[in-house]
Amino acid sequence: MILPDLLFNSVSKAAADALGIQPGAAQAWTGELEDYVSKNGKFSKFSVAYLPVQPPPLFWDYNCENCRFWQEPNQCTLVNGFIAKGGWCVVFMPPAENKPFTWPDRLLKDLPGQIQEAPEAFKRWFEE
């Protein structure tokens, strides 16, 4: 799997599923990613364009803590190493229970913690 394919598939499948255009598309893509990891091991941060903070615009809800692959305290089921709660990568997939267009409320609640975490997350970016 290469970066452009990962990004396109994650975004398009999540959107098609959330908007009801193709129900279940996100779950099928999630299964493909999990199968890939079980056969090949976790992705490196570089291979999924991981950033310890969200890229601009920062008003989206696409951060690691709100991804279906997130594991407490700072792990991902798909990506190696320390993962910041406020981070982002191209395989972001919202949890199935997230309803479309409900992200502003979550963002306002989570943003202060993500800003506080950012300096430590940048220091640990290269850890895998």
C-alpha cells in the first residue's frame, strides 16, 4: 500500500459510509487495513505521513484520539511507536458511532489538551 492510495481510500470510504452513499464502505476498508497489518506488521509513521499534530486547517476532527484505530494511552493498532492524541495520519478512520457533521462539539472539547500535548509529541515523533 502506498501513501496516495491510503489517503484516497480512507477519505473516500469514510465519506461514502458517513453520507449513506455506500453503507459499510468504511468497515470493509478497516478490514483491509487490519489484514495488511496482520500479514506485514504495523505501518511506519513515515509511510502513513503521521504528524504529531493535525495539519492545517486545525478545525477538523481528524485526530488520532478520534480514530477507530486509537488505543490508550498513546498507541495505534496500525502505526508503530508513540502516537499523540492530537496527531493525524492518512489512514484516519472515524469510529463507526461518529455521526456526520458532529465534529465541532468534539473539537471544542478536545483542543486544549491537544495543544498542551504537542511539544512532547514532536519530541517523540521519530520513536518507533
